[in-house]
Amino acid sequence: MGWKSSVAVTSAFLLAHYASAQSMLRFGCSQLVIERSDPLVNPGLNPSSHTHQVVGGNSFNFSMDPAVMDPAKESTCTSCTYSEDFSNYWTASMYFRSPENGTYKLVPQFANWRRLGGDEKLPQEGGLTVYYMPPFGGNTKVTAFKPGFRMIAGDPNLRSKEGTYPGICHRCQGNGDGFAPCDSHDTSEFPLKMCPGGIRATVIFPGCWDGVNLDSPDHRSHMAYGTGGMGALAGADCPATHPVRVPQVMYEIMWDTRPFNDQKYFEGGKQPFVYSFGDGTGHGQHGDYLFGWKDDALQRGMDELGKNGCYDDNCSSALKIQDGKEAIACTKASQVAESVGRNGEWLTALPGNVPVTYK
């Protein structure tokens, strides 16, 4: 099946699935910190090569060793809705690159209010919408991750559609958005037009685990996308090499690109946005994940889905929920003494002097 036909089927399948609205954990996590720190790819490196925005448990730091780090034991708070989730979720930051003088401005974020209660004033400070999804169809039983588990989705080295992952995509919001991720409304690259409602970026992680390794040298070989599903979103079947069905994790990041909506920035097939790792195309979008749920909380939540009103960010029958203001209050100071543009200032270069590339 071709990629375009696959995502079209995915769209119809997911819309039907979303209609039930009782089959996944889907919740907001406010921003913990923006800094050049990446303990998964660059453990111990201070600072790492490029800027990330991080959400989740506040024990996150550049020096931690993910092989022995347990955020659930070392964090004192979490920026996520579920107060037992001290996992760390991080993605690259996005910057506007001025065509006039080449300076950079950090693109702000906003809560994905269409997903979370439909209230644009939902208490959330930037960050992500995080999904934990069982298989679509078939046996929906999943096995929760174990302490020390980590993984990556996407590839920051990509600059073209060739080799891109079906679970990495961008949507121009405000044009009959729809709900299904990574369908025919989306592109792996940045949108080449002004977006009335900003840009939604989606990162879908694999849902099948080899059952042995908590990590792998490339942070991805111990995981695989499932079979019998729809695009990157797996059905109940997993390949023989990765037989254990785990919750499929997905991030949604809402970028408020509206302040930069000027037609002159989108002329000649160009667009003005770049990722903090120097990607001027968007194809290299990626996400990092470090498991940190307390005790058996994630397994309890996944087992409870569809029962006693447990779905999305409402699973109080199995999980502890904190007020949005408490989640927002969980932050940490940056460990890197540099400006990343968080206060609206213009930068003469991307943090770390990362060059922007298009090929």
C-alpha cells in the first residue's frame, strides 16, 4: 500500500476510533524547561548540540545516565496531568528565521485545546499533548514499559521525504483540520503556506518491543512499528522479532506560528521556520522518550481504559490527577547559561551556533 493511500485509510479508521473516545490515555504536559540538554543521545554532555523543550518529571538533567536513571524515584514533581507520570518527553524547539536579516526568534506554543476539553483557556503552559494508545482492533491488551526504558522516533539527519517515518508529520491548522494524525492533511516537511491556526507537529513512536532490551545503541532497534495496523499506528499484530505489544506513545506539539503570518515569508515555495538542530525542511522532526511512571501506574491506567469512565485525561478511577496549575508550577532552571529566546528576544544564531541546512 502506498503512503498516500495508507494515510487516507488511517484517517477514516482513526476518526471512527476517536468517536468512541474511550480507548486511550491522552493528556497535557506543560513545559518543564528549554535548554541544550539531551541525556539520551548525549549523556553527560553539557551542553548538548541543540535546544530541546522538555516536559515531565523535574529530575531531567544533562548528566543523568538513562541506563540507571529512574525519574519516578528522583523527581519531586511533574508537569503532566497525571501526577504519577514522571516520564520525560522532549522534542526540538522551533525558530522563525528572519529572511530580512537572518536572526532567529523562538516560536511560542499553546495547549492543544481541541484535544483536551475544547476550552482554549485550558491551564497548560506550552509543552505537549501525550498519548498512550492500545492497538487499534484485535486484542487490546498491552504490557507497560519497565523502569529504564527509552526510545527515539524520527531522524534529525533527514532533509528530504526519502526515508522519512510515517509517524512524523506537520499539519497546517485552521483549514478544516480534522483529528486523525499523519493523514492526507499532513506533510513530513513544514507547511509551505501561512497557517491560520498555527502548526501541529506529530511524533508517533513504535508500539512493538523486543521484550528484552530497554534500549539499543541507536535507541530504536529494540522497537518496531506493528503490522496489521494503519500507517504508523499499529494494530494488535507485532513482528516476530518484536513480539511484545506496548502502549504506543504519540506527541502532539502546537506551534503558534500566527505572529509570523506574512505572505512575503512564503513566496517562491519557501517558508521561514527551522528546527533547533538546523533543519530548515521539517523532515528531521523527532522525539525522545524516557519512561518514568511510578510503580505500576501506567499498567493500571492501560488496563482501566474504557471502564469506569477512564479515558483521555479523566482516568481518576485508576490514576491520580493533579490540577493544571500544579502541573504548570513544576519547572526547572536551565543548566546552560545562554539565551534560547524564551523571553522573546532575537538571536543572531541558533543556540550552539547550529548551521541551518536544507539538503
